[in-house]
Amino acid sequence: MVGRISVGASIVKIGDLVKFRLRSSWLGIIVDETPGTMKLKTVEWLHISGSVSRGAYKEKDLELINANR
């Protein structure tokens, strides 16, 4: 089940599978969290070509696909 991150609560955690809200084909795993008001999450993205990239994104721009709990 896909759930949207609620404002004011930190739902995504390290190890969770997420997608980028603006590009639904982007799937990745949260690998780091940066504390602060922006709630940045470092995501390791797996591309269809098999390559991997990393980037930091605001928590509000990510959608939870599957929680690692």
C-alpha cells in the first residue's frame, strides 16, 4: 500500500522503500537522514538501466512504498 507522508510527522526512516513524488518511476531506499527543519533524506535510487545514484530530498517530496519495520 502506498502512503503519503503526513505533514509534521516523520514517517519515512532509513531502510524504507520510497518513490519520488514528481517522478513516480523513481524507486529508492532511504540510506541516511539529515536532522533539521528541511527533513532531508538521502535516497539511493535504482534506475531501470541497473545503475544507482544518490541524492538528498525533502521528506515531503517522497512517498512511502514499503516500510522496513
